[in-house]
Amino acid sequence: MDKGRCKREMKVTYDPEADIIYMVLRDGEVYDSREENEDIRLEYDKEGQLIGIEIMNARANLIAAIAKEISREINNALQTR
């Protein structure tokens, strides 16, 4: 591994009862947060770096995002034919 690079591992937890996914992008204390929409909250540290993402109604939100990406890929493939 290159000495100038540091390896970061994202941690993901899922609460099936609340249907919430929480992604920790980097360790740190949450200083501020912003609601991207009613189901997605972004969390920042004191330096303004994104450190966490919380997704409520995860099943519906992730399925919609995956379906949208699949649709985009199919449309791109059909246009290149």
C-alpha cells in the first residue's frame, strides 16, 4: 500500500425495525447535520467534512435508487445500439 494514502473503511448498520441505514464514512463527532430530504440526513464534523449518512425508509429509498440506476443503464445501452 502506498504510504501517502490512508485506508478508510465505511461502516454500515441497518435497523430493520426502524428501517434505517446509517453509514459512517469516517470516525468523528457529529457537529452539524443537514436534511437532504425528509428521509436522508447528512452529518458533518467540526471541519465541515461529511462523516455520516442516515437513510430513513431505507427499503423504499434504496429500491427506488437501484431501479433508477438500472433504468438509466438500460436506456444508455439501447441508445448505443
